[in-house]
Amino acid sequence: MTATTTEATEKTGAHTAEAAGVITGARERIDALDDRIIGLIQERMAVSAVIQEARIASGGRRVNLSREMEVLGRYREALGKPGTALAMTLLELCRGRV
């Protein structure tokens, strides 16, 4: 094994150079996906701010609980119980704690 191969297997936890290569490539893909997800969350936050501003300007409340329940249901249906926690985090990021 070369020093580079040893370093790659140690960094990935793999026991072969082939597995280390697969893991490294997959991690790069995950990092790219995470970058896209973060961008989408930031976009969602901006859109949510527009909705909140319009609702408040019209005399409404900042938060629409029935809509939030719809969002929670959608995430729970698609992702199971962890989806609910993810949706709660997204809602908190987009509207702040209530």
C-alpha cells in the first residue's frame, strides 16, 4: 500500500483502496447535495419571510398553524417520524420560535 492509499483508507474507514475510492466519491456527492439542500432552505426562508410580511401587513398573525400542520403531515408521510422533526426544524428556521 502506498502512503496515499493508506491515508485514503484511514480517512474513510475503509479496509481496501477500492472501498476508499467509492466512499470518497460518495462523500463528494453528499457534500454537493448538502450544498443544494442548504441553498433550498435559504430560499425557503426568504419565501417564508415574504408570506409572513404579507400576512402581518394585512392584519393577520405571523404564523398560520393549520398550514404548519399541513407541512408537518407532508414530511411525516414522506419520511416517517424523523420527517416530523425535520419539518419542525425547517419551520423554526423559517418563522422563528413561537
